[in-house]
Amino acid sequence: MDQSAIGKYIYQKRKAKNLTQTQLAEKLGVSNKTISKWENGKCMPDYSIIENLCNTLGITISEFIDAEDAADDSIRMYDEKQITDLLRRTQELENQKATMYGMFLIVIGIAMLLMSHTVGGSNMKDFMSGVLFGISVGEILVGVYCIGRSFLRK
């Protein structure tokens, strides 16, 4: 799946249907900026939207994935439900990866926070303790942000 090729294909099919980005966005329940991101290859549509997008553009999911119209004599055979399921699973794995990354940052942040309390006594040690404390708080906040973002995508 080539994101930029799929984006160009969406653009071509949208133009062939005489739809503006805003009109297509309204039909799919997304913003016109989202359509623009798809067409520029910056991101892919959510798996839950792909079937509706394909129906709106008058294409099959197989054509969408290949980013080209299927020839009449094409021997490619795809099961639409399997492709949709594969896309859903891929997106779930991406969300799980972001969640795990966030948890990792939180754990490392807590470990550094504990280390900052063991260091202390002289000016240099107090400085290092403060640095470790600051980094740990930052890591924990970034971890919470990553986890929150992955839950919002669900």
C-alpha cells in the first residue's frame, strides 16, 4: 500500500465524481482537511471509513488498496471482508504500539523520579537530583499524552 499513490487515486476518483473535498468530507463525516491529508499522502483513512469511501467513489476496496482501476481480465482476487479486517487489525496494532510507548515512558519516568530522591547532599548532587526530577516529570507527562492520544483514536 503506497500512501501517496492511494492519495492520488482518491483525488482522481473524487474529481471524476465531480465532488469537492468539502462535499466528500460531508458524505463521510470528516473534515475537508482530512480529505486533503489523504490526497496528499500524509495519512490514510481510518479502516471504519474505507468501505464508505469506496462506495462513495464507486470503487472496490481492492482497487483502493492497489490505487488503480481493476482491469476486466484481472486475475487478482481479494476478499473485501478480509482486507477490511486486516486494515482494522493494523490500526489496532498501531494504537497498541503508542500505548506501550507511553507506558514505557511512564515507567522510565518513575524510575528516574526515584533515582532523583537518592541523589542529594552537595550542590552538584542537588542539581543532578533536580535535573533527574525534571526529566522524569517530562517523561511521565509525554507518556500520559501518548496513552491518551491512543485511547482517543479508538
